[in-house]
Amino acid sequence: METTHRVHVGDARSLPLADDSVSLVVTSPPYPMVEMWDESFAAQDEAIGAALERGDGAAAFDEMHDLLAEAWAEVARVLRPGGIAVVNVGDATRRLDGTFEQYPNAAAVTSRVREAGLSSLPGLLWRKPTNSAAKFMGSGTLPPNAYPTLEHEHLLVFRNGDTRTYPPGDEERYASAYFWEERNEWFSDLWAFTGTRQRLSATDANGDTLDDDLRERSGAFPLTVPLRLVLMFSTYGETVLDPFWGTGTTSLAALVAGRDSVGVERERALVAAFDDRVTEAPERSRAIAEERLDAHRQFLADWDGTPNYEAEHYAFGVVTKQERHVRLRAVDSVERTDEDPRTYRATHSPV
């Protein structure tokens, strides 16, 4: 099996894709009212910079989300009927013009994405416990001016129209099945893990130094987050889009999972740096597949029940009829085939 992964240098508000051309969107946009993104937002809309300068947080917040709304309209355009979009976003807290306030990014994104024509589905909370023993913000032990620490982000789930349908017995869909116990964990509405944040090295693939600001903004969700979502909401042969591509963690997840991917990123240096990340895909994908198989074997060993069916491709039982044809795949090789858009072709084989 082969997959293709394309990365365009461009703007999420003008996606270089045809209508109804992707099956899944997994993305994490810049978070409005998080200070590290002020300059980027203001550079795209001078009204945002003006609102921040006069300390008008409410106006800046709304203007930032109106800017992102143009990207959500594009997501709705390129997402196929029945396709799923998942947006990872956290609320922001900030003191502006002397007033401390929370800015509800999850609610604002939900409103704008629904206005773009997508429907809300039950989402997830991703809880990321801090290591701090002092889990509060504000004035310590004196009421009432302390505030809970935000230790979670939202994984907002949307769909374009009604549930997708597949041909009866679709081979790629059945091969893409996840295990019963994975379903029970992944489709809980609370994920609790910290994971490892992705960071770029000091240089890109050409050996050029990346500036400190760009490296700081390259922090991305851990691979576990987009990988789970890709496995939950797409099948082999489908295309995953990230319009706010960043370090390319969504594309790496799609590569590991055996799906095609498309990314759009404003910073050319981040796109170039992805060359280093794809080199880890063969080893990492095989390790992840083996871990999933071993975890299922351990589940069966610890489980009090008896499997109802035998897996077709593995020497173990499975709980449901839908799991019988599950077949995990790993990356054998990846090569870059084009510069603009930056394009990678990967080969995959069963594990």
C-alpha cells in the first residue's frame, strides 16, 4: 500500500483543495488571546492590534475568532459529506487593562464552525495535569480571588451533514477496525495524559538556524492525540487535512496510520523541518503497531470473558464481529518526491 503526504505553504483561509476532497480534519489553530499569538493575529488584521493596544480584550477576542472563521468556512468546503473535523483548542486566561478574565475559545470556535455549516457532535476533554503542587491562580489561600488552574483542552468534534455510509463489507474500512478495549478507552469523553510535546531542533533540514520565536511556537500536541483521532474517524485510503499544520504532527499521525494527508502552513521553515520528522516514521509506526497488538494480547490474558471470534490475520481472539478483519500496517519507507507542494510518498506493509 502507498500513501501520499502533501504540505502547502499558504493560508488556512484559502485552501488549495477541491470541494469535498478530504474525509477528516484534525487541527489545532493558534489560540486567541494567548499572548504568543498576538503578533500573528495582528499582522493579519490591524483591528486586532488596535484592540489589544487599547486593552479591549472582548473586541480583540471577537476579531481573532472572526479571522479564524474564514478558515472554518474553507474546512466546511473541502470536507466531504459525512466527514469529521476535530479542533483541539484551549480556553485562555489573561489580564488585560487591569482585569483578569477567561476567554472561552472552545465556545467561540464551536459557534463559528457551526455557522460555517458543520454540526456539533459529542467532544472530548483532554486533561493535561500539571506537575505543580500549587494548582491555583490568584491570591493563594484567601477568598475569593483565587481561580482554578486550567488543566484541560477541548477536542471539539464536528460533522459535515449526516453519518457517512460505506459499501457493505468495505475491505479498507474493516481492516481499519480498532480493538474493543481501544474503543472503550478512546471514546470516553475524558483523555488524561500529558504526552511529550513536539519540539524542533535548532536547525531545519537544510542546516539553517531556526529563530527562537519560531521554535517556541512549534510546540504541538503529542502524537497520541492526532493518532487516536485518525484511527477513530478515518479508514485506510482516506485523506486527513490539517489547515494549521505547524510541526506536522497530524501528517505524521496519518503517515503512521496509513492514511493520506494534506497540510497547510504559513511558515516555510516549519515545512522544511518536516524532512527530519518523517525519518522516524518507519520505526515508530512499527513500534506503535506492535504495542497495540501486545496490548490486545495482554487485555485478553487479563480479561474474565471469552473472545467470541478469531482474528483473521492474527493468532488471537477478538470480542466483536467487526474486529475480525483488523489489520495493522507499518511504514516501510518514505521518500520526498516534490518540493512545491512538499510531497512525500510512503509504502506500508501489514504487521
